[in-house]
Amino acid sequence: MRTKASLIIILFCFVSLKAQTVKDSSFVFQAEQNPIITYKYTADPAAFVEDDVLWLFTGHDYEGGQKGYKMKDWLVFSTKDMKTWKEHPVPLKITDFKWATSGDAYAGHVMERNGKYYWYISTNWTGIGVAVADRPEGPYKDALGKPLLTNEDCFASTHSWTCIDPAIFIDEDDQAWIFWGNGVCYYAKLKDNMIEIDGEIKKIDFEGFEFTEAPWVHKKDGMYYLTYATGFPEKIAYAMAEDIEGPYEYKGILNEIAGNSNTNHQAIVDFNNDWYFIYHNGGIQTDGSSYSRSVCIEKMKYNPDGTIRPIKMTTKGIYEGE
Ligand code: FUB
């Protein structure tokens, strides 16, 4: 009897210690200006809102002074007011995808469906994978043990880094779509299970479409918006359509070249009745660069006709007036 009681006490201590460790490895900070995170380098933002929480998922650049992308894991942050942020323990690493021999943790996108969270990631030249978790903060596990998409699916491309930058959109009819690509913007339907492509892979094309990478699809008042990186160094452009498959109409540049960074990679999200444009620049002084990037946030406003007003990148960002 005494042995059983001691065992229960030991077990209880072990569980509390574990909970404490998990709790302690979260980190709470206040954002006051752009970049919003200054204690590490963050890139390629993706975000969604669940209940009253905005979840921000990012890539993770190595420290300043790099000569190329060095990214080995992905990060997750949450906030209820855009001021106090919590960084959760590292939820996903490139080594969690055994098949990803490139070792590169490129841009990703997380989407909730039926109480599960799916993290679509790119790996530079070894394809796009998908990991699944029971909570937005993870931990995430490779859902397939192989890529969801590879260069072979990118039928109109020949370069090795074409199969990157997945972006997911679930429409009002519950159909999930995946957009991705570098140089060519591909798209396909996802099956309900979110881990299989459903049907044909197609590509987007329209007049004035110069697509570099980083597609992002959102919908407002019945219109589909496709934002994407154009040129190099990149600006973010956008196009609008009445149907998710187009035809899309080019609407112009939304964000100019982001300070000190060749890439700009946007996420767009509606939170507490405000639209936010989340992107990265190389703005951390003095070591920020194209390879040591930092996430920034600005408000995004629409014109009465549904077009979007160009983003103004500022140091104070959404913290103007505080
Ligand atoms: O972070 C690596 C790559 O740079 C991403 O996949 C692109 O979108 C660009 O931001």
C-alpha cells in the first residue's frame, strides 16, 4: 500500500516537473515596433485566427552575417492583443521530415481542419511536406513520411527550388486548396483529409502576372485575392477574381521592396475587425539582411471598390501612437 502511494507521489512530481519545463520554455515578450521580434531572426510568416487568439508561424533564420538561407526549424507565437506575445517551444524541425535531405526549413503555412492542425512546409529542393498536430502550438509530426508534392508535380518548371511556399485556403463550401511555387504559381484541391491532392494540378496565369514566389489567398466580400512576391528583389503584388480558379485581374503592387531584404513574404489575416499585413524585412540593426530576416506587421485597408490600399512600411507599425 505504502509502495503504491509513493509511486503515485513520484509520478505526480514527475508530471508537475514536466509541465513546469514546458511552461518555462515558452517565452513572453512585448512588441513595441517593427520588427516585432528582436531576440531572434524570423521569416516567412503565416497566420490564422482561432477564437480570440492570433497564431503566427514563422521560419527561423540563422543569426546575422549569413551568405545564404540557413533555416533548420520553424517557430510558433500567439497573441490576444498584438502587444503581448508568447513564443511556444519549437514545434517542428526539418529533421522531423526524414525524407527532406535538403535540410532546409523554407516557408510554410498552418491550417486548422476538424480539430487538427496541418503545417505545410517547404524544403527547398526536396518537396513540400505536411505535419499534423492536435493543437496549434504542436508538437507536429510528419503526416505522410514522404513529400505531399515534389518537383515532378511542378510540370511547367525545371529549376530545383520550384516546389516551395505552400499556401492553404479553405473556401466557404469547405473545399481546401493548396497554392505553391517559385517562378510558376501552381494550385490544386486537397482532399478532406488534408494530406492528399485531389485531382489535377494546374497553374495560374493572367495578363501582367510575374510570379516569383510566396502565394497567399484570402477572400473578402465574395472576392478572391491572390497576393504574391513579384520580381527580385521582391515586391508584393496582388490580383483579384470572382472564382478561386480565376480569371484573375492584376491590381498592382501592394508592398514595395522591404528594407535590407531581397524577399518580403506576406501573410494576410483578419483579426478583431482589422486586417493585418504580416511580412519580413532585414531590419534588425546592425546584422539583419536577406538571410537574417525579421517579421513586421502593418494594418491593411481596403478601398470602397474592394481594391487594397498600398501598404506603408513603418518603424512603429501597428504600435503607432502608443
Ligand atoms: O525563406 C526561404 C525562402 O525565401 C522562402 O521559401 C521564400 O518565400 C523566401 O522568403
